[in-house]
Amino acid sequence: MNPLDGLLGVTAWCARGALSLLEDWPAAASLALIAVLTAGGMLWAIRRFSDQAAMGALKRRVRAHLYELRLFADEPALIWRAQRELLRLSLRRLRLMLPPALALALPTLLLLIHLDAFYGHAPLAPGAAAVVTVQMKAFSSLPRLEAPAGVAVETPPVRVQSERQLSWRLRPLREVSGRLRLVSAEGVVEKEIESGQGRRYVSVRRVSSVAQRLRHPGEPRLSGGSIEWIEIRYPPAKVRLGRLELPWLVWFAAVALAAAWLLKDRLGVSV
């Protein structure tokens, strides 16, 4: 197994398990909790992987040059020097923040992808039509779609030759948590399908390449065969807070930034 595949599989298993505990929570409350915990984790990483003494000294120097801009507004030479120093200190601050940024890059990316699978998409509504699309590497062997009990396949496959795609229209008749089966001469390939009310972890696409799995890590990677990816078009979801509906990322970012601002001094972190 590719080591990256193993890492993505473990993180997907952990994410699914943790998010399943929040299915009955109000979305705004559970997402706010995750945002606060994320802010705390990021502050810990900044303290662990950056030179906090240098960051503190740099902040004091920046503050001094800002005072200089206010005090010597009628001295062009001093203003120019202060601006030049502020630019130099800003570049040094970026350099000091580079190690924690690199340490946080992959965990943050995976966290956002898994949160999008839980908060950014809703399960299929019972009675509403949906489309499943299969991207083929080649039309050497056309698969047959089989749906689990409670899901009706309403059309034969629509073939788009130029795009190497096959699409079916299906309709969940009731709440379902199961698997579609694509049967061909090469064997059987499965794809998760979710239908019902409430919030669940939804895997939009199952893919075959490692690079694509970084974006769609929810299901194991397709191995070999003529199928490149399988996708179900799930409806988008938003997070409701009172009468206000927001994309989950807006709510998450607002709470995380506010929490980081409130916690940084308590945790002794200079940013």
C-alpha cells in the first residue's frame, strides 16, 4: 500500500468516527466546538515550531516603528526609514511563521476536506432524483449499475463519448445508507450512497489516483480497472444560526479567528 494511501485511510476513519458523534448536535454548535479546538491546536503548533522570543521582540519593534510614524509625521526621512524597517520586519515575521505553517499545512487541508464532507453536503432527500456519474479511462468494458434496496435506478446509462462518462439518474425512495455496485467484466466496484434527513458524512466522489484522493479521501482508492472516478451529486448544505444561514467555512473561519485572538495571550503565543 502507498504510505499516503495508508495515512489518508487512517485520517478518514478517525474523521468519520469523530464526526459521527456530532450527527445529533446543532450544526452551528458542533462546528463552533471544532473551530475552537482547531484554533487551540494551531496556537500550540505556532508556539511549538516558531521562535517565540524572536516573535515577541519583533512585535515590540513593529510597535515602536508605528509610534515613530505617528510622532514624526512631518519628517520625511524618518517616515521613510520607519516604513523600510516595517517592511523588513514583516518579511522576517513571515520567515518565522514558515515552520508552523508548513507543519499545519497538511493537517489543516485534511481537516477542511473532511469538514466539507460533513457540513458542506446533505444526504440525498428521499423522493428526489440524483445523478451518479462514472468517469471511464476507456470504454473497453461498460459497467452495469446496481443500487441497494430503497434506491431506484430510473434510466439506462447516458454515454458521453467525448468525455468518456456514463451517467444514470436514480431516486432514493427512503432513508438509505448503502453502496452502489458497478458490475463489469473487470469485476465489481462499489460507491457509498447516503439518503435521509439530518447531517451525515457524505463522500461525493471515489477516485483512483493518489493525487485525487487528497481531495476526496472519504473512501478507499479504486485500484486498477477502467474506472477513473465515481461521483454522486449531493445537494449543498449550509449551517443555520437562528435565522441566519451561512456556508460552513464562513462560520468555521469566524469562530476560529475569534477563538485564536482570545486564546493567544492565555496560551502565551506571539503571532
